[in-house]
Amino acid sequence: MILPANRFKRALRDQRQQIGLWATLSTAFAAEAVAGAGFDWLLLDTEHSPGDVLTVMGQLQALSGFPEVAPVVRPASNDPVLIKRFLDVGTQSLLIPYVQSPEEAAQAVAAVRYPPGGIRGVSALTRASQFGRIPGYAQKAADEICVVIQIETQAGLDALEAIAMVDGVDGIFVGPGDLAASLGHIGALDHPVVVDKVKDAIRRILACRKPAGILTGDPAFADACIALGTSFIAVGTDVGLLARGADALARRFRQE
């Protein structure tokens, strides 16, 4: 067996636009239902969802039948133990939340690399190594692991260039929800100050020659971010599609 190539990492390197969907319903069944929709990547979230390592493993197994869709996993925190467990079940792309300094970015990179280059714990019988069937897995694994750093505070913005320059950081993702809160405009993602900060962050990321990404449910703002040069953008969430679709259907038949 051979180590699977990370299509998402290659797409970022090639600056090919990747359109994604946030997956927070935390089941393999739901992930499979949206996998065939035509998105380039799915974010399997465990920070703001009930998901955990076991649910993510099931989602990865379901998505293995859709090679055109790249799974990206967001741990609940920048925790090397959590990161290790997600890697061991086969995660190849990680979105690390709430990074505010180059030291925290370097910690995330160290968590995905085996010693001496990092601190990832070693096991010979993981799903990632096909239970020991991939020759030289430990020596080659880091080549196919993608680390995306999420900046979502003013402190993170202040350190953006230093974070982007950390060796092993493959992309920078702007988290508009927490950023709006950090700027004193919680819930107001369309506030002019928030919009300007997000656009400026994208420009700064690109100036560092790093891929830039964002999540937005506003199609017009998504278009604006793509025009600025984002390489990966999530344009909605599975639970949002379900909830708002249910709302609309109920209203249609409960009009008074």
C-alpha cells in the first residue's frame, strides 16, 4: 500500500480555488449525504459540534468513497493530544482554531510531525498507516499532512505575518465569527469594521505568499473574497442548510 496523496494540500500549493462546506452534524450519514453535492472540501468540525475522534473516523470512512472531496478536520483546540488522535485515524488536513501567536502556530506544526522534527507520538498500527501496511509511513507522513492556521482575534491579526512565516504552515484561515466578537461587534459579521478587517487580512496573507481561506454564508461576500484571491472558502454549513430549509418549508405550509 502507498501513502494517500493529500489533494487539498496540493490544491492550495497550486492556488486552485477550493469551494467547501462546513459539516457540523457529526455523523457519517450526514457527511455522505453532502459529499456528492460537488464541493471540493468538507470541514469536519469538532470545535462547535458534538463531534469527536470516533465520529470523525466514521466520517472519513464515509468520505473515502468520494475521492473528489477532501476532508479537513478542525480539532476543538490546538491540543497535541487531540491532533495526534485525529492523525492516527487518518486525518491528513487540519484546521487549527484560535491561534494567536507564531509560538502557537509552531506548536500545531510540531504536533503533526514525528521526532526529531516534532512531538507526534508513534504507533505502528494506526488507521493512518493502514495498520502498518504502508512502508515508511512515519518517514513520509508529514509530506501529506496539511496544517491550516485559523486566525480569529485581534491578537492573531497583529501577529499574522509572523504566524504565516512559521515553517510548516500551509495556509491561513480567517474566522469571522470570533473575529467580530474580538473587535467588539459580536454577531455583526457584516459590520464595516469586521468586513474591512477580514478583507485586509486576506490581502496580508496573500502578501506573505500563503493561501487564504474563510467561511461565510453570504454569497456576495464569498464572491468578494474569491475576487481578492482566497484559495479555499466554505460557503455554508450543513446544519444551516437543514435548519433554514426546514424553516422555509414550514412557513410555506403554515401561512396564515
